[in-house]
Amino acid sequence: MLQNKYSFNQSSTELVISGLPDYSNDDKNDNISIVSNWKLSVINQPEIEGSIDHLKSVIKAFYKCAALSLLDRDEKIESELIDLNLDDSGNYRITLKSTKPNIKPLKLKIGYAEFSDIINCFDQLKNFKKIKIDFNELLPNIKKKSIFSLHNNRFSYIIVPPVLALITLSIFTFMGIYFFENKDSRSKNISMISNNSNIMIKMN
Amino acid sequence: MLLLAIETIDLNGSESMYAISNKLNLQHLFPSKVSIWKLRANNPMRKSQNSKNINYEQFEGLIKITSEMSKYLYPYIRAIISSKDNYTNNPELWNDFQSRYIELIEERFNTESIIVQNLMNYDYSHEFYKKILLTLSLASTVEGYNRLKFVLANL
């Protein structure tokens, strides 16, 4: 049985997928449902290849990293097979871990240009009908800035100012009442003293 | 900001956007160049800001135009990003882009606003310019429209 082979290119990057059709799924001769081999080549970088599990984890990590970069969120992407993070100098640092023992992880450093080329190749693969890979499980599951937290914020925006105003008003009211009560009792004391002094004078 | 970056790269950007909108059969949303300009004026940082709300269909239309323009300009976008990635060896393209982008911001935006002043400050905003170009490059793929829509809806 002949293997099918398809390649996807974008500027500095080439992704090659080889595999076989799955006739039990009514595949045509030129389809690939069973990926036997894949290879990702980026200019000036070592070639990356591996099993379908590696490919899936690489695609998943790149898609998640793209979404996080665009959303300007700083999260580390780490899995059993790949770590992918943006460093301080604005480059993506990739660590590919082999499943075989005694093989050191492969470390790569790529810029934004190569990163977008790789994403472009994965997007081409995603939209290529002849290769059947379930991308639903590979798409980033990034929690939206939750409506709940937005409501919380809105709630705090709505509730906090009147509560603060009420507290301030209460403090001033109590201060006012205290002040006037003191003033009244002081004037009463003064009148008592003056009455007493009159009595004293009369007694004299 | 994305459309302004497109205009920075394509000197005839407003004409191209209108041509692309016609190609995408969006005449009902953007019957003239002025209609696109009016929608772009919804940006509160602009000098002549339009306070009229943008509807969902118009929002999608602008995303389609941005994504399609990015496809058309991808080689240039990539070259500018690459110039920034290899700045020590090849700074010219990045410098040209950044100076024209700042010029356009100064020309179109309200420069009294602190946000706009920060945007015009290269030291403060060069990473932001790079992110804008990365967004355009990731919007240029076959999945670009969906990606851009997802990002803008989650900002």
C-alpha cells in the first residue's frame, strides 16, 4: 500500500505529513487518517519529527500560545512533550521532550516571523480536507474574561460608591449630632450655673 | 490600530480597504470609502471621534477586511517582523514602519490624550507595535478571520 504525503509551506517553514487512509472509515485512496510520520522544518533550525501524539501536542501548544500572545496574557505552556514560552527578548523558546529515555530535550528559539509561519502551516493543515485530524481537541480552551468577573466588577462599581457615600454621610451626621448635643448640654450647664449664681447672690 | 498599521504598510490603504470590501461583497455595509472611515472613527482615541455605535455586522465586516488585507500584505508584514527579530543586522524596515506608524498616530489621533502620547513613545510602545504586526500576521492565515474575531471578542 502506498503512503500518501502532503506538504504545507509558508515562507521559512514546511510541514510534511505522511500516512495512510483508513478504509474502515470510507476514506479515499488519497486521504490520510493514520499519520505515520510528520516533519516540521524551519530555516536555520533543526528538523522536528515524531509520532502523531507529538504532532498533536505541538499543534495544541502553538495554538494556545498564539491565542495567549494575541490576548496579551502571560501564561506558561507546559506539557509532557513540549514547553513553549515567550521570553523577555520577544522570542519563543521551545523545549521538545522525547518519549525515549536518555535523549536530552531539544531546545529551539524562534522569532515572531517563524512563529506566524508555523501557525500558518498548521492552519493550512486544519483546513486541508484530505488529512483527517480532529482539531477540536487541539483548539485552545482559553477561559474568556468571565462575564461573572465582569459582573463582579460592575457590581462593585455600582455598589461601592453609594455605600461609601452612606458611610461618610453617617459619620458626618453622628459627628454633627454629637457636636450639637454637647453644645446644648454645655449651654444648659452654663444656664444652671448662672441660675445658681443668682440664687447665691440673692442669698447673700 | 490594526487598520492604521495596514495603512502604514500600504500607502494607498484606504483605497485598498474599499476595494477589498467590494471584493468581499460588503457593499451593503460599506457603500463608500467614507462609510469605512466613519466606522474607523469609532475609535475613542481619534481626533474626530464618531460616537455612533457600531453594530455586529459592521464589526464582522471590519474584521473580514482586516483579515483579507493582512493576507494581501503578509509578505511585507513578515518582512517587518523579521526586521525587528534581526534588528542589529536589518533595522531599516522596522525603523521605517515605526516612524510612519507614529506619524499616522500623530496625524489622526488626539495627541492630548496620555494613552496616545504613550503610543507615540517608541521606548514605551515598541512591543505594542510588534504585537499589532503579530496580530496581523496571525490574521492572514485561512483561520485568520476566526482567530481575530475570537481575540477581539475576548479583549
